Amino acid sequence: MEDYDGPEDVVRRSRPEVPVTCFRPAALKSAARWFLHNFPGKTLYAVKANPDPFVLAGLFEAGITHFDAASLPEIEQVSTLCPGAHIAFMHPVKSRHAIEHAYFDYGVRDFSFDSLAELDKIVATTGNSKDLGLLLRLAVPNVNAEMPLNDKFGCLPAQALALLRAARKVSARLGICFHVGSQTMNPDAYVTALGLCGDIMRQMPRTAVDIIDIGGGFPSAYPDMTPPPLSEYKAAIERGLDALPHPNRYEFWCEPGRALVAECTSVLVKVELRKGDVLYINDGTYGSLFDAGHMGFRYPVRLIRPTPDAVSAAGITPAVQIAGTKPAGGRKSALKPFRFYGPTCDSIDYMPGPFFLPDNIGEGDYIEIGQLGAYGNAMRTGFNGFSAHEIVSVKTPPVVSMYADTTETTDDPEFCVA
Ligand SMILES: Cc1ncc(COP(=O)(O)O)c(C=O)c1O
């Protein structure tokens, strides 16, 4: 991976024709450090948020040695890049093929389930082994989440007792896990969910639970979604854990995806055409911007403008101008709301924003789109042939950060988060 000072440097040196992922190793480290220092238990990285090898290797190097995998390819990837790591297979519905290979080929012992059929499947496929960690996925309210996840998975509290008792008989370790929904904006969601776990455990005092796994859901910062500081999530979780019956008896796990990796990459895209307030850019919902289209996420954006290229043909690297700043001898342009269309021919390759950018933006300009480390490249497809993208490493900090006290974050006023 090539090193650059920052996205401006990428534009200056290479004028990229494909979207460029700008990876910030320092930001990844800061996020890892926060969880390792603040969560009172094991932090399992939810690989689905970003399985890129440089992210997995970076987290492992930063001290994250536990991983939540949803599929066999994720397990294979983690096993290769993070030797000796603990991998839990936390998808509540798995194929027998995947369970068998995870257990026998990759040494995975911890599995989640939310039904008797899945429990039976895990036990049978692993040959009635006596060393399983079985975690029951409980459905909990997702009302505070921007992306609720409780329709598809999770047993109702009323079903939990029978499932836990059945799992206790066939497990070496028994756990309860849940997910409060992705991008959870209210820390009390964890208190409510842990309260439900406590209610269940009080009803089965003779069935010992070993692991409480509070899942993911920790937020990142976006222009119109500023969550409370992570310290409030830590305080709420500690309150919820303390209120459990026998709080010192359990091992605590969490499975952050978004919060660990959102800040570690931005994507540099090129404007191919402007029509009024619409910008046609070279990345879209079939690329790294699925959430900007289908979930209406507004990512922070800023314009990076190459200056006229009269000298580049002569082999001299042209300068870049950070738009919104005052160009030499020019005037600063006002910010205006824009909508984006991606590069494919599909009309739903559309990102409504609004994304606030200087009014004078046009073809040939570049836009840096921030906070795309989570669920960005992970969702990329090759639809219409637009799969090509580059990855570079940059030194500049993320502009929006939940880890301001542990990162040298900048409040760069040019990043248009309005
Ligand atoms: C089981 C499980 N754990 C963790 C996560 C990560 O969630 P987040 O990215 O909101 O932290 C997910 C996301 O879908 C999940 O399904």
C-alpha cells in the first residue's frame, strides 16, 4: 500500500481515475485502544464491518485478539491474518458445512443460536463435542438504533429459559448475547437489554450463565448524527452489568464493528459531471456508498480541487487547492446542498444527502467522503464493471472523531459537516 501525507497529496501526485480508499492506521489504533482500555471484558471485532486485510492486521497489531465472524470466509481470513486469535461464530443461522469447517478446521468453539433447531444443528455437526461455548441470541429493543437488527434474529425473552436450559446441558460455556441495533444513539439501550438478561437469569437460578455478550451498536459520528460521547456508553454498560444478579460471575464480551473502524478510512471520489445540484461521481451505492443511498446516511464531505494543469504535462506535479479555502487571488465559495449519483446505470445508485459542498464544484474536482471505514468497502460490488478502486495509507487524522481525547484529531473547518 502506497503512503501519502493526506488525500490532497493523492490528488496532487496521481489524479486518480478510480475511487481511492484512504486508510488511517493511527485512527484504527486509537479506536482499538479505547475499547481495550474501557470495556470491562473481551472486545471481539465484528469482522463484517470491514474485512480488509489491512484492517484485520492493524487491529490485531493494536491488541485486538478476539473476533466475531459471521461466515466461513471471515473465519478463514482472520485465521490467516491473525494467528492464534479467538474467533466466535456469532451468526445465529449457519450452514452445517460452515459449522463443521469452523469447528474441525479452524478450532472455533463459540457459536451463537436463537432456536432449538440451530442448537441441535451445532451440537450434531460438531459430533456432540463437550467443549462448546453456546451463546443464545436474545431479541432486545432496538428503538434507539439508526439501523435496527432485531427483526431477523433473536429469541423472545419468553422462549429464552427453555433454550438456555437445553444449551446448558450440551455446553462447556453458556452465554447470552444481544444486539441493540447499529449506530445506537442512546447509551441506555444497553441498560435496558442487560435488564432483560438479568430478568431471565433470576428466573433460572440453577442454570449458570458464564458469558454476557452485549454485541455491537456503538456509534460513530456523522454530520446529522452526533452521539453522546463513548464515555457515556461505558458508564451505562457498567451500570447495566452491575445490576445483573451475581455481576462478578460472568465473562463480558462486546462485538463492536462500526465504532472500531468507521474513522479509519475515507474515500476519495471524482466528479464526472454536474447537473444543477446533482453531482455524478465515480463511486456509489454498488461501491462503498451503500449506506449513503439505501440508509440515507450523510457522510462528512469536502472538496479537493486540482489546480489548472498547465504544468503537469511538462512533468511537474500540479498543486491542489482545498476548496472552501481561499485560492490564491480568488474567493471562497459558499457551501450548497448537493445530491450524488453513482457511476452505474441504475437509478437507485443515488445518494440524496444533502452533502454540503462549495457552490463552484464541477467536473474534475475530487470529494473526500469521511467515516467510510465501516460498511463501506465491505459492501462493494462489481456491478456494471465498476469494481476498480485503490487503497492508500495517509497520515492525516480523521476529521470527525469519537476518540478526540486519544487521537490527535483536527477540527479542520474545511470538512463540510454542515
Ligand atoms: C452479531 C453482530 N455483532 C456485531 C455487529 C456489529 O455491529 P456494529 O457495527 O453496529 O457495532 C453486528 C452487525 O450487524 C452483528 O450482527
